[in-house]
Amino acid sequence: MFFSGKIIEVTKLSSDYYKTDIKLFEKISQSPKPFQFVMLWIPRKDLMPMSVADYHDDILTIIFKVRGEGTKTLAQNPGFVGVNGFYGKGIKDLYERKILFVAGGSGVAPLPYLTRYFRDKISIDVIWGFRYHHQYFDLSNIISSRSVGEIFYVAEDCVDKRFYCGKATDLYQKIIKRERDKWDLVIASGPKEMLAKICEINRELDVYVNLENHVKCGLGFCGSCVLKPTSKLLCVDGPLFSCDEVAEYLSQN
Ligand code: FES
């Protein structure tokens, strides 16, 4: 479904992460599910797949990193945008789960809506890894739910002592070994290489991965999001998959 909307705020969260709130003009009959995404149309600039970072009262929130012309324009508040969605299956049955959410870079975007949607029906701890210390922002400022327990920050450049030094997967490996029984589900969201590693680290755990791929139509027609060599389509079958479902895809470079 296509919605038009007006950007009501763009907030700079850190050196290159931003959050924007978009007021949708049409009433949405069914709220999105966590991990669903939209195709965001920036007039005359770009059409980009974006995770639903939050949604309430017809306000859609997107968290993004500036990467190209489209996101650069979005950071400067282009005023009016188009929103196509909601795409993907998302997830709706996580009640009572004890979740460890492991995010790399902008893979952290679906977290606020995940916690809003399930509110106090889940408990969730978070590992968020980023490359440079100046990309950090305080996740507790964008999460409205009390279901979030511990938040661990990990920076690859190792210059700020507040953060664990290394990659998100390093810390994940360490704490999953030490506190294996604390969680009954792991959800990982971020670059393909990170997701492949998370799936390898402990094969006994229930692990889901939130994939990114080239999305064009979002409807299962064009085939641009096929997860080769499987026949699964990210836009229709995902973007959240169990490690087993996408093992072959993750093993390809
Ligand atoms: S984006 Fe076209 S089939 Fe998935």
C-alpha cells in the first residue's frame, strides 16, 4: 500500500546515524509487525528499503545511516516522502521469550519497534556493535519499553574505554559461552558476514537472522532479492529467517 507522509523531525543521533519521524496522511488499518520494512521514496532522489524502527499513532520512525544520495537528502529533511509497505512477513509470536538481540551497525534499527510491539511480554538484552566510537548513541533514548535489560556496546576502533573492544560477534561468543541459559532465543541483525558468524558460534541455540539484500519491487515479482543459491525471496519470505533456512546463502561470499 502507498502512503504519503510529511517528515516532522530529523534527529542526528551520532556522527552518521539519524532518526526521522514521518507523519503518514492515510490511516493504517493494520500496524506493521516487527522486522517488516517499507520502501521509502524520496521524490526525485531515491527509493530505498528501510526497516520499521518504530510506529505509533500514524507516525513511522526510520533510523538510518548516511550512505548515498537518498539518505543524504533524508538527513536534510526533504519535507514530503512516499512510503510503500509494509513488506516482509515480520514476526508476531515472541511472547514470553528471553531474547538476546545482536546488532551490527544500522542492523539495530528494528529494535525500538520490537520492544514496543511486545512491551513487557518479552525480556531482551542487547549487544550493539559499530566500527567507530563516534557512531555511538544511547539506545535507551530511542527505546520506549522497559523490557530491555542490559545493553552492551562494542566498538571496533577500541579508542573509547566505555565500549567493549572488538566486534559484536566477539562479545557474543564470550557471553554466550558464560551465560548460555540466560536466553532462549537469539535475533541477529546486521551485515551478512556477522550473521554467518553468529549462526556458526552456537548451533544448539534458537537463532534468527534479519537479512539485508537488494529489494526493488518488495512484492515477490522482480527476483532481485532472491537469496541465492536458495529460492527464497527476502521481501516475501523474510527478512527474518532461522539459520537453517538460509545456511547456504550465508555460506556464500
Ligand atoms: S524485491 Fe522483487 S522479488 Fe523481492
